[in-house]
Amino acid sequence: MLREQERAYASLSPFEIKNKLIELATQRLSAGYETRSAHMMLNAGRGNPNWIATTPREAFFTLGRFVIAESKRVFEAPDLGGMPEKAGIAERFEIWTAANSNEAGLDFLKSAIDYGVNSLGLDREGFIHELVDGIIGDHYPEPDRMLRNAEKVVHAYVVQEMCGKQPPAGKYDIFAVEGGTAAM
């Protein structure tokens, strides 16, 4: 890349840089450098990517299957279930995961829970119940801010990514919003 091109790119916004990179990649493809199938470009664009992170989604759907089992354990009628109970949910989760050890995303799910418990000091029972209750999504629009344990996980992530694990004094007040544009 020439120095003048480098200087020109320095003044571009992230979206303009993304567009320029797409343009350059398209020019290379049309010139026969690579084939689209050999080097598919991953593009997050303005928040609508052309890809998905499969492992977290597998973990999410696996957690959903546990939630349905828990719901039916509490109450079952045709097409209906009850609200999962907090008491004993960590033990029931362990039993369910042992019986369903081949579920896609289960290792990721278990490691995420272990991270919350072992690294952040979250209560296993409370954390698992919050995840279970959150996946049901029946409290919307409450709570009006993040779930208690989820906020601690996000706080740890923000400190890791923004502060090099050296947070300033105090605590970030995390307030989640819907959509990336609202967050900006």
C-alpha cells in the first residue's frame, strides 16, 4: 500500500473502511485472484452479519431443551408447562447434562456457567436459574435493566476488553439496550 493511500484511509470512518475493503476484495475477485467460494468474506456490516457464531447458539438451544424439561417437571398439560423452580436447579442441571452429554454446545454452556461461578463468584443455583428464567423471556419489559448475574458477566468482559484487566476505581454501571444503534 502506498503512503498516500495509507493517509487517505486514516481519515475514513469504520463503515467507510469496511466499504473500501469490500470494494478492494471485489476488484481482486473480478481480476481472478481468488474465488468467492475459496475465500468467503465475513462481513458484520452494520450489525447484520452474513455469518453466525454456531457454538453459542448451540449452547442457547441446548439450554432451551433443559428449560423445557424443567418446565414440564413443574407442570405439564397439552402444549403447556410450568415455571422452572430455583430450588435444586443446579443439581437437576448436572443430572440433565450427564444424561444429555452429546448435546451440541453443552461443553460451552457448562464452561460459561463454571466461569461465572469460579471466576466471578456467582452463586451456581442463582446463576443457572437466572439463565433458565431469562431464556423463557416472560418478564419483558421487566427488569428495566440487565439481569443481576448477566450484568456481572458483562462487567467483567468490559473491564477485560476496555481496561486491560486494570479497571479504574469503582464499578461500571452497565445498562443494556436493544440493538447496536441504541447502544452507540
